[in-house]
Amino acid sequence: MAQLCVNIDHVATIRNARGGSEPDPLHAAAICELAGAVGITYHLREDRRHIRDEDAYAFRRIVNGLLNMEMACTDEMVKIALKVKPDQVTLVPEKRAELTTEGGLDVVANADSVEKATRKLTKAGIAVSHFIDASRDQVAAARATGATHVEFHTGIYADHFDRERTLAIREAARIEEMCLYGHDLGLVINAGHGLNYRNVALIARLPYMNELNIGHALVGRAVMVGLDRAVRDMVALCATGSLPVDRPGSF
Ligand code: PXP
């Protein structure tokens, strides 16, 4: 089963809605770690719509567990990552107008720039993960361009889970096959996007699944029940496939 990394971006989204300093993503990160998250993930986007540069540096000072920086494969972002020094960088595709990351990074088509960024970051002691669709070509390209980790995009699985379960199951089977292939190539296997309290268990129990990056559903649940409980419930689902025994039937 898998460990939970909380994607903290949406705490910053709420903060930025009123231009002030609350809720503070740093406080949220500390609560997530105390509640059992193995790490904190943030996405420093080109348009700085949620996380800002100063947040990135501040996380480095206060996060004790894994600090995972999602970023586009650009010279600007590589420069910042080399200064911030997160434990891990996850290279993601980025389009200015998108609501959230759409699809995986096309490592096959962008092999030269992805390899250049990956090698630079690796040389600085930062682990590099590629956020990709679960396809054999992309997994092989991630390995060939120097990634030590891959994060499989679970968006299609998540989108279909409540509407067309057979399609979701088929997508999970495709991801499972790529978990086995990636592991055979020596890659550490992570996954994320669109995972929530209903659909996470099936992905958490895929073979060699190491870490799940979960943001929107978790921050949404925190609005209802508090961040501590939202994280504890998701940690339990990732680790065991069920909610904690003292909270059966949590919505
Ligand atoms: N992993 C990656 C690479 C992402 O870009 C995102 C969204 O920022 C997530 C995981 C988390 O997705 P969600 O907010 O849907 O849980």
C-alpha cells in the first residue's frame, strides 16, 4: 500500500482569494505532517496562481518529511529548484489557461529538454520524478532521460470511477501493468490526480505503489471536518484501504 503526500496548493488558493496571509499554507503543512502525511507537495506554476516563490523557500525551512516540488520543465523553474533544493522535483506539463494539470508530460516528444533538466537537478542531489500517462513509451522515456521516479496520471481513472466503473477498472489495470514495467526498469512508482476518499483504495493497492499525491479532495474534505481528520482518514485509506477503525462509515 502507499504513503500520502499532501498537495497543499489549494490552501494557498483560499489564502490568495482575499490577498491576505490566511489560511497559511505553512501551518497547513505542519498539521499534515503531524497527522501522518509522509510529505508535502506544491506546484509552483508559471502564473503563481497559488504557491508563490516565498512559499517555496519557506516550505524548505519547515517541512521535515519529503518536500516535492511540481514544476514545468523550464529554465526559470530549474533555476528556482536549484536554489530551493526540495528533496524531489516532479516535472509536469503546464498550460497557462488550464484549471489543473491536464494529462501527463510527453517525455517522448520532449526528451532533450526533459533530460537536460533532469540531469541538472539530479546532479544537485534532487530526486526527479516525471508525471506521465501510464504508457510503455512514456515509462521507457522517463527511465532513459534519467528519472528515478515516475508519477502516473490517475485523472482518467478518477473521472470514470463514479460514472463508468468498468472504464475506471480498465484504466487501473493499465496503470497496474505500468507499475510492474516501471518497477522492472528500477523506477520508484508514484501516482496522483483526481484521487478522493471513494476511489483511492484501488490505486493505493497497486503493486509497488509508493506514494500518492492528493490535493483537491483532501482540502475540500478539510473544509468539512478539519485538516487533521481529513489527513488521518486519507493516510489510513492509502495505507490499508479502509478508514480508521474508530471512524467507520465516515462520509
Ligand atoms: N499530482 C500532480 C502532478 C498534479 O499536478 C496534481 C494537481 O496539482 C496532483 C497530483 C493532485 O491532484 P488533485 O488536486 O486532483 O488531488
